[in-house]
Amino acid sequence: MKRADCQALDRADPLGPMRQRFVLPEGMIYLDGNSLGILPRHVGARIAEVIGKEWGQDLITSWNVHGWFDLPRKVGDRIAKLIGAPPGSVIAGDTISVNLFKLLGAAVKLRPGRKVILSDSGNFPSDLYVAQGLRDLLNVGHELRVVEPDEVLDAIDERVAVVMLTEVDYRTARLHDMKAVTEVAHKAGALTIWDLAHSAGAMPVDLAAADADLALGCTYKYLNGGPGAPGFLYVRPDLQEKIVPPLAGWWGHAAPFAFDLDYRPAPGIVRNQCGTQPILSLAALDAALDPWDGIDMQAVRKKSLALCRLFADLAVERCGRHGVKLMGPGDWRERGSHVSLGCPEGYAVMQALIASKVVGDFRAPDVIRFGFTPLYTSFTDVWDAVDRLADILDQHLWDRPEFLDRKAVT
């Protein structure tokens, strides 16, 4: 494979024209969309309109006139199309951790007498922290059991209330089989909660086909909603009236403007809202979802795997002599849309890469991580990124004080 071959692949790429819909900084190869997606071009104009016209001129009437109050449901339905969920089953708002607390608290209440929350060591640590906090708050004997990813199926038994997993491992990109895990969980009488942070917008997700019970995700990664963009949550339709949210707020009330002193949950997915939602962020997210209209997620997956395989093959070929090795499953069908490389002095290497305008990120202890977002990442980006990585390793360009000094965000 030569650089000219990558350029030829780009010319033939059906998703290639989508690249023009994003703001790509001059000279930068951005491979960190799995942490923060790139800005879609029209989002700035949309936010300017919300600030200048809706907030600036129409003020409080915008809750009705411009549909602010219904925005979480509108955005939720747009996300639902990307994750195989029916209309009315997804709502946007709050953070991924807050949404997990809400769903996990409701789930354990639906399984009284069962005390085990099952997760794995590949789960994002924040999810485990939320489970630990809920366990300690309830203080009625719940246990968070964490096993290795390949031990999950065997660990599901009649003691498990909830199986709580991230579909794609944030470090290795290992992909859980959602349908298989959910089937085993249901046979044991357990519920499932799926974290879609590294799969929504990166690959096809079909919550309905998998019969998943509950799910949640963030929108600032592959969905390009912006830093700190609102999260979302999903509740299977037949469970919606059974859910009792542990965070009951007025936006989830059956009649929020009746100002009753007692809580009555709204019907359906709306009861999972809590307090007033961040309208500016939701408006930005709504606009950021526009590029997804009409996108074939199978085409996204096909390109994603091609980008990942090309990067991994080139990186191991050109950088393997420096101790660089591919992490995660060897079967690409069992992987998400990022590539993690074990790399000695990985932190400094990544800082040197960023200084050369190839942006990825670092995960302790020695992982350099690269996200491949098919709507705006090109095959030529892959070639050029590996070329710069090889140059940094060959010439030991990472071995400088400014690259070795650890920053707060890695």
C-alpha cells in the first residue's frame, strides 16, 4: 500500500463528500473523534440564531414558539434512528453518568431480591464509579461484580439483577455481542444496560433487534455534539411504564406546570427527564445531527473497518521494531471504530504526534489511541498519520521535556 493507493481509495469513497460538512483545521489530521468530534460547519450559525433571535429577542416565549420544551424528545428521536430504537424510546439530556444513575437505580428496583450488578474490567471507570455510588447509597447489600470481558456470559446467573456493559471497550475497542449477552441475561432473569459511548455513530447499533432493556450514551464523540454535549438514554417501550426514576424532577412530571407538591411520573420516556435541560447545547446537538440524515450505517461500518485495518497494518509494519503492538481482538468484526496501540513512552509519543498535528490521545499505562470517524477521516489521513508516527519513533523526537511533562488531560 502506497500513499497514492490511499488517495485512490479516497476518490472512490462514497462517504468522501461528507468531509466538506465539517470544520477541519488546516494541516491537522484529527484522529480523536472517539473523544471529541469535529465541529459540523453549520452548527455555529444555528447557535448564533438561537442566541440572537430565540434567546435574544423572543426570550421566554421560545419555550413554546421555538419548541425548546420539546427539544429533548425531538433530538432523542433523531438519535433513535442511529441506534435501532423506535420513536419515543430515546430522550436527550443530562450527562451519561447522570443517565446511568437514573437507569441503574430504576433497574435494580425492578429486580428486588437480586443483589449483583455485573460489569467487566473493560467498562469505562466512570460507569463503575456510578454503580459503586448507587450501591453505597442504597446500602441494602448490593454487590458490584467486575469480571474480565470474556467471562461475562459465564458470570450471569440468578443472583444478577443487572448486566451493565459498555458495548465497545474504550481502550482495546473490543466489541461485546449485544444480542448474545442480552439473551443470556434474560434467560437468567436479569436486565441489561448498554453504554453506547463508543458505538453510537461509529457502527450499526440495533437495540430493538437485540431486545436490549436499557441503554445510554454520549453525543460529543462520533455524533459531534460538542464538548460536554447532552447525553441520551433509551428505555425499551414495554418497560417505560414500569420505570420509577430515582431522580424525580419537574421535567419528568406528568403535569410539570401544574406545580403539584407530589411527584407523578409522566407517561413514556419523558419521565426519565429530571430538571431543566440545557437548550443551547441541545440546539447545537440537534444541528450536529443533520449530517447523519440519510446516512447508511452499514457504509459507515465498512469504511470504519477499512480505516482501522489500514492504520493498524501500517503502524505495526513501520513501527513494530519500536515495541508498538496492536491491542484488542484480531478479528476485526469484534472491534469498534478506534485503534489502540501499546507503545513504550506512549504519553510522550502522543504529545509529539499532537505537536506534529496528528491528534489522538493517550490512556494509561502505555496506550496511544486513534479514533476513525468515517464521515470525515480519509484514507490519506491514515497514511500520513502513520508516516509521522514512524518518523517520531525513528528519530526519538518524543524524547523532549515538553513532551514528557504530563498535562492534566491526556
